Amino acid sequence: MSSPAELLAARHAAVSEPTSSVPATEPSVGSSRGTDVEPSTAATSEEPDDELLVSVKPLKINEEAFPVLGHEVSSSSSKPQWGPLMVTNVVVSKTKNGKESPAIRSQNVSETFFIDGDQQADISRSELLKVLNKIKVENGVSIESTFSAKTGKRTFLLNGPQQKVKKTRKQILKEFTKPVVVKFTIPAKLRSVVIGSAGKTLKPIIEESGVKVDIGRESTPTPQSDLPEDDFFNNVVPVVLEGDAEGCEIAKSMIIAIVHENTKNLSVKIPISSKLKPFVYAEVSKIQLPEGVGINAPTRQQRFSHISVEGPRESVQQVRETIKDLLAALDSTIVSELKTVPKGIHELLDPNYIYDTANVVIRVPDLDDPSSQVEFIGTSADIAKAVVIGKERSQDYFVDALNLEKSHGGNYEHAKMLAAYFNYSGFFDELSEKHNVRIASPSYDFLADKSNKVVGIRISCKRETKDAVKATRKEIVDRVNSISPSFVKVVEGVDPFVSKSIDTTVAVDNGVAIVPLGSLVKKTFSTALILVSLPEEGEFVPSLAEIDAKLRTVEASFAELIEKSKDIVTRVVEIPSADQELLEGPHGSSLRVLVSELATDSVNIKFHQNTEGSSPDSFLIHGFKEPVSKVESGLEKAIYDAKNYETASKYSLSVPFARSLLAKLIGQKGSNLNALRDEFEIKIDVHDRKEDAETSDIKLTGLESNVSECCKRLDKLQKQWADEKTLRLHVEQKYHKKLIGPNYSYVNRLQDRYSVSIHFPPVNATNNVDEVVVKGPSRGVAKVEEELKALLQYEKDNGYKETIKVPVKALSRVIGKGGDRIKDIAAVTGVEINFNGDDEDEKKAGFTTFEVVGSRAANKEAIAKIKDIVDEFDNHVTLSVNVNPKYHYALVGQNGSVRKEIIRKAGGGDAIAPRWREYMQIPEKSSGKSEIVCSGKDEVVKSIIAQIEKIVHDLENVITEEVVVPKQRHGRIIGAGGSTRRDICSEFGVTIDIPKLNVESDVVKVTGSPESVEKAKAKIVSLVK
């Protein structure tokens, strides 16, 4: 006998369109796998449910076994008067040609399903009929139902439009099944993925399934101890579904599908101990990897210490286990052994060579460390091999030690300062490269430690080139001897925080080198600056007083920094070492954020350290008073957050943010938002509001202190971007280079000063070639606009271009030696002069074009000077005159004053250095030559020679006459500071010899030409009357 479901299907098929299909079997709602409808094997006791099922035509079915709902059993075929199953008289129309019209395909579908007895809700018959009728009317769908007393199943047959049938099924299941609760877990990391932004992913799941979905908060993840720490499923959150069984199954499958899609690939990191790291890469490279799996293991030089594996989940898990087994096996074979090696041999042990040849890592103590123990890491057999290699290699080298503390009478403090200077200035590196040797010197920390009194330098090289060691040693000794303690000064009180702001201008001007020792030490603390006076090459060594004056001048330039350093403090806080490790670890983010948000270079923290050096339970804070106090006051909260990270990191706060600025906040592919997440180590979610809302909510989740700092940053960014202005300036491309400056110096200065960005179009740009874009705070943009316009106007005013053609034959004279002459013209007139001396076409034409750029007046002046040189070349003559060498000095005068005056009077007064030397080329005194050569313009040269001849003539005819002036009146001739005597000598071209105070004489001697002597005597007489 057929089951109620089969009978329903058959009965419905009899009144359906020929093309309609009804599934023969349907899955049970109560089955998670979907089971077929169970057929009845015995008489079934059916219970009529409602009046929705109506007989439409006689059917040969057992009405007692399957009664029509809502009607008495009758043998007559009654026709339904309404509803989807009613039968009407169908008139088949024909077309004009007499053929019947084609049948129209029905748009309705049928669906049969049943509800197991244990899943049915406890509902009365009347209530059931009432609800079914309501659903039928609401959706316009035919509903037929029967109940099997034997199986306890209730069967439903639906017919109608597909979407309405689907909706009706959901409603029936919701109303007539017991609510079920389905629980399962998903990875905590995928909670946000399943929910989606503002619930975009979860909403369709709820709509499709019609069940309630509750996903546990990340604040209560459940760790899975049997899984690796980096596995997605290590921390899971519960998912609870509540609704009808079928809806729960649909929702679960949709959520699991999302989880599967996001976890089908796995990326894991396997940590490596420092002992095994050097040996892992070679071993891992031997592993046969499954398809699609990638692996990245560190080499000995790389800084990271883990193996990364990624690819299909199951394959990655398999490879991970393989690697763990490999590491365990490697750990059992790799050992560490300490070997005693003489200290002088340590720098000869080449770690790279030993590793490459013996597969052994060696760790040599620092040069400052007195220990002679060297650590060898590898297999026992390889270590034995490495020791032999080390001994053999050391025998190939020659080593010499040099103790600098013995220099300058055993002044070890001076020796330490010199060693620091030689290291910092690169002197040791230069010697190493020059002589192909190794120079090992103490560290800056060792040199800064006042308790150390030994400054050992070791020099080594290949034994066959040991002469290089001797040469190096000699250069070091010579250099040490040349820098006595008088050349070095140590300035205390300049804190490392401010030493970065040192202006070296004064030091450079005085030839003094600065070594910022306080900034170079790492383990200790120092405020020392080392000043070294450097004598100029080729010059005599200055006196001690001059050296001291230079050092004091440089020291005085640090007065402001020393005063600023007084606001810098050092605090040592006692914190248990274990707590400090928490602060250093991944959960110590609140301290890191606190420090990063303070002003740059305003505070420095050091774990496990005090002012003396290493200290396990000490925490050192160093910097300006206010930032140091902020760090100190925030330590307790930071430690609490680190200890209670799981709870403390769940603090959340939502802040509004302008929607118009969201794109800028998020950045390209989320780069800006990710940077904020990394900086503050918090979770940041953007929740969209309605389209017309002006703001969106930014949800921040993490440590409260970090969230608070991030809020401040968001507020600052919002104000900054809201005030941001974009300015487009029209600047002709020919001026761009001038406005940018050498190596972008002008642009960078403006950008740094006003916190803006300035963009000039590329040289090869085709669009907007004259557009300069300035973006930033409105005030900064306004200032940049003002400065750029001022600079542009200056360039326009001083950017006039004029050209002058210079004959090729006069080119060298215009340019001068090394370009001195043309550079002098440019410097004196303030113009820019450009020319291309390699233009072959111009050379063939016999001239070179000079381009002069500057103001109109300056261009005119520069061109005039160039023309003068060209004219001079055209009228150039070289004449000479023989003059007794004893008169040469009289022609030069003090600092060349007489020579310059001669040239000036001859018409060469506007000549630029060293032109006046060409006009009068006077031999050196030691040469014994008498010929004076004069080169230049014809008229100028002739005038110079005439003046020389006159001066010499006067000198050859010079006379000396005496004037008697009472001793007590000599002061009238001398004047204040000798001014009267100088005026007389200058006016009449004579020399006056006045007896010294301790000489009892009234005779004053006047020397010069007869005519000049007479005039000078008359002047003297008039002064002493």
C-alpha cells in the first residue's frame, strides 16, 4: 500500500499540468543527511487535517486510507469551487488554420516533505488548521497534509510559484517543529569574517535559514591545547543556532562553508632555537614538499628565527610534523663546547670560513671581554674539525699589539680619547684598507669607562706580508705622537638626547673634529664630547695658546645644549625581571605606544639596566623631565595590562569619524588603517551608517591606554585633514629647477618647515606641465604660496638671459685658469654664466656663446667685463723693464699696496684678482732677476712701465736731509699712533726717521726725491713752530 506522501503526490499529479513534476521522495526535516520518505507496509490510520485538500476528479485511491481534508468521505466526485486545485471547463481554441494552440507550460512547482514525530511541535488540531489556513491565504499556495499514526510523521505537499513555495515551507517548519539548538565552534580569528562588515555576511545566512544565530565574543575564546599555537583552530568561539532543524542545518552548512573557504590554506611558523638556527636551512632544503606547499627557512645571517610553511591545510600540517621531527633529531646531535683560545688569536678566527668548511658556528668574546673562552656549536665530530682548522688558520697570521696608554708619558685617558677619535673618524679603517691588515680596537663603551686604564690595539695580517703590520704600526704611532693632550679637550654635560642637534659650523671653521662619545656608547651612560684640534696640512703647527683658543671657542658653542641638558633626568625603577619580560613581549604594547606617542628623541628606556650597566631587576628611563615622568607613571598600568592582557585587551570604544575622510583614513588597500593597527596594536573596525549620515563609527578594541592614544591620533588626523587645502600654482616650467633647488633642497626645506607636500610635474610630463601642487594645512599652504611666489618673482627679476659671443682665441683668457676668471666675474656681478666650450659648430665659426642670467643691471656689468677682457686680448701687449732688485719691494709695497696703486692709476683698477699680477710680474727676491714683465692692454701696460720708471728714477736720485726739531716737539711730527708721520710720508712720497725716546738727539732725517724732501721739510717746520 502506498504511503501518505506517495498518495498525496499521485493525487496532485492527476490535476496538475502535464509538465509539472513532483519529487518522488523528499528529505526528512529531522534528518541531518536527508532520508527518503518511508513507504507504508500496512494499513495506515490517517487523520484528516483541514479543508484545503479537495477532490477534483474521480481517482482510484483508497479514500479511507487517504481522506480528503475537511470533507466527509464520498464516492461521488465533487468539484472544488475555489483554490489552486479547482477544476474548470477548459475550452481548447484553434487557430485560423484549424490547428490546436500549443499547451502553455505551468509556472507552478510542487514540493513534498515531512516532519518526524519527535520534531513536531506540541500544537492542537484546531490551532494547526488555523495556522495552515493563514499561511495558505497569505502566500496563495496550495497546501495538502496528512499524518501517519504508525510512523508519527506528518507529510506536506505544496504547489504554487517557486519562491512562494519556498517561503511557505519555511513558515510551516517554523510553526510546526520544535525549536532546536545546534552548537558548534569556529576559529576565533574568523568571527569577523563570518559576520562581515556591519553584518553583511551574516544577514543573508539568517534570511536564508530563518534561524537565530549567536556567535560568541572573542573575549572568551576556548583554547584547544592539542593544536599548535599558530593554528587557526587553536582558539575557537562558540556558535549557537536556534530555530527549526532544517534552518539550523542550512545556517550551519553556510557558516562551515565560509570557515572552510578561509581555512583551506594554512600558514604556520615553527620557532627555531638560536643553537639550531645556523644548521636548519641546509636540513630543511632536503625535505620533499607536497604540491602547493611553500617553505621559508632562515639562513645563518638572516635575523628572523622561525620556519614559515604555507599551503593546503593538511599538507602543511604534515610538513610541520616532519620539520618538528627534524628539529628534534638535529637538537640531539648539535652540541655546544667551550674551548680556551689565547686572546690574541680571537680576531684571527674567521667565523664565516669555519662555518663554510666545518659546518660549525663559533662565538668569540668581545675585544673588551677578558675571557679567553670561545664557544663552538655543531656536531662533536665537526667541532673537532673546526678546532684543527682554527689552529691552522691562526698559524698563517702575524699579530702585533700596540698599547696606546704608554704614549705621552703614560696618559691613558688621552690614549682612550685618541682611540675613540681614530675609530670615529675612520682612520683605522683607512689604514686597514691601505695596508690590507686587520685592526682591532676597544669599543666605545670600554673607552668611556673611566676605570679602564689599558688601550690595546692589535694589528694582524698574513704572515707573508707582516711588513704591512710594521708600516701600519708606524703610521699609528706617528699619528698619536702628532696629537698631544693639548690638541684634545673633553666637554662634559651635553646629553646624548641633544648631541644630535650639534651645529658643527663653529667646529669646522676652527678646524676641530667632534666625537659624540655619549651617543656612541650602548651599555654605559656618558655625556662626553671629544674635541680634537686638527692642524691644517702644509701649515705650521699653531701655538698652544692658539689651539686652546680654538677648543674653547668650540666648547662655548655648546653652551645652549649644556643648558638644555639640565632638563634631562635619569630614573631607575625597580621592576622584577619577569615583569620586564612581559613588557618586552607582545603583551607589552601599552608601554610601547606610550613611548612612541611622546615627542621624538624625548625619552629612552632600557630594560634590565641601571646607570652602572646591566641589572636584571632595574628599569632605566632617561630623557626630558616631563616625558620621563609620564613613562614612570604609566609603568604600573602597563605591567597590569601585560599580566591581564586577555581581559585588558578587550576594552572597546566607538568614535565618530567624518565619512568624507574615511577613504584617506583607510588608505590604499587598507594601508593607513593597518599602519594604525600595528602602531597602537589594537583592533580597528569601521561601521557604516546610513548613506546620508555625515559620520561613521570607528570601533577601537584593545588595551585602554592604546585605545585612548589612538583616539587622540584619530581626532588629530580628522582636524588635520579637515583643515587640509590643495593649492595649484601656475609656474612656467622653465622656473621649476630654480624653485626646487639643488637636490630638492628648497622644496624639502619648505615641506619640513610647513608640514606640506609640494609636487612639481616630471620633466617629461605632457599634461599640466606648468602646474605645481601644494597640499597640507591651510596655514602652511598659504605660507608656502607666499614664499614660492616671492622666489618666483625674484627668479623672474633676476632671470633675464643675454648672450655674448667670445672669439675662440680669447676663450682661455676669459675663462682663466681653472675657470677662476669667469667665476670671479659671476661672483662680483651676481649673475650666472653658462657656456658650452665643446660645441664643434661654434668652434668652426670661431666663437663661443656665453649665456648670462641675472638682473638687467648685473647682466650689463658682467657682459662689459667680458668685453673688456676680449678687447684687452685684441690689444694685448707684453713689455718688460729692467729694475735693480733692491727697488722691487718699493714697487710692491706692503701687501701689494704700491703695485695695486700703480695699476689703478694706469687704468686697470677694475681688474679682478689675479689680473693685477699679470699687469706687473715681479720676480721673486731669491731669483736675483731684474726683469719686470707687464702684460695687458697696450695703454695700461705703457702707463705702468712709465710709472715704474719714474719711481725707480726717484729712488735712484733720492737724498736724505736733516731737520733739527727739539726733542720735546717730536710728538707733534709723530701724531696719535704715528698718524701725522704717515700722512706726511704718503703726501710727499718720503720716509721720515725720528730718533727714539731713549736717544738724546734733535735731528729728524727726511729721505726722498729732492723736490719731495723740500716740501716735507717745510711741512715739518710748520708743525713744530
